[in-house]
Amino acid sequence: MPTYLYKNLETGEIYELQQSMRDDPHTTHPDTGAPIKRVLARPGIAFKGSGFYVNDSRPAKSDSGSKGSE
């Protein structure tokens, strides 16, 4: 099951709660009953640099190709 971040609206504390993707977001904390709101989190992966393209995983082309030079 996925883990979602929730923020306590009274104290500002951040909780991690597991729930199904099909379930509606919680509005109260299951244990304390405090009002909570789901917060968005940054993904755990960041792509930095020139990019990830097809040519990044292939060897560089050389100028001494098979084209005929007469």
C-alpha cells in the first residue's frame, strides 16, 4: 500500500499514513482524531544534467564510418 503524508492542522506535525489508492483522503487522524490534511511531497528521484535521451546510452558515432570516400 502507498504511504501518504498528512499534516496535523492544529500542531503542524507531519504524519505518514498508509492507505489504498482507491480510498478517499483522511480528514482526521485515525488514532488521535485531530483534523489532518494530505500534503503533496516531492518525488524521491530527480533527473539532473543534460538529460536522458536515446543517445545517452549508445556509443558516440565516429567520423570514420562506412561511407565511401574516394
